[in-house]
Amino acid sequence: MAIINTRSHIVLDKEGLRNYADLMNLSYGAILELNTKMDAYQVLFHTGDGFPGISAGTGQELLAAAKQHVHKDEQKELLSAFRKRKLQSIIKKGIYKSIDFRSLSPEGDYRWMRAFLIPDETASDTILCILMDIEMQKRCVMLERIRCSLP
């Protein structure tokens, strides 16, 4: 596997991806490579056996899988962010984008996830997508809001 270099992220191989996922505490998540020129994606790494059965395919196949797994309230924003023109804009501007959404877990409930879309500096038409489980973070924020609203 080629070196992936995205500003402050350098990942060398499958073992490196696993170490990177551990470092980022990806208890449930994945790292995907999105190629806007070829309109294709591949999963470079995912945690656990329960990750949705997506490994590689076209951009349309990725969007179809997202429709099946993403909560209907967040589908529009997430699907819009993954459109080819939006991804190309992220690459052109050299910025990153993050989107929070609820995704259907292997257990059948929805968990909050965050997708980071980061241009790959070594490939002009490629974005890395890091998917992270942020369920506990969202629950803590909700509990803090409740606590602050109590008399």
C-alpha cells in the first residue's frame, strides 16, 4: 500500500492503519479512500466484523449503502457532502469537512458517527474519509445540557 499523507496524518500499511485507528480510539469506525476522478471508493480499514458490508465500489454504490444505514434525518446533509462536486470542492480548496450523523449499528440501533473528509495530498483527486463513533460524546453533551437546565 502506498503512503497516505494528509497534512498531519501519515499511514504506511494495514498495521499502520490499525495503529492509527487505535490512536484515534476508533472502537467503531473506518477509513475510506474516495477517488473523485474515477468516482470510486475503497475501505482501507474498518474496526470489528460488524461494519456495514461495504468494501469498494462506485460513488453511487457508496451513496446507496449510506441511504440504507444513515438515519433519515441526516441523510440529506450527508449524501450532499459525498456528492462528486462537493468532494472536488474540498480538494480544490484544500480544506476538510466534518459531518455528524446517526448510523445503523450491527446491533440494530442508531449510533452517532462523525465523518471527516480530508484531501489526500499525495493524490490530487482523492479524499480520505475517517468515520468515528461519537455516541458517548453526543450523550455527554446531551446530559450536560439537561444538567444545566435543571433548577
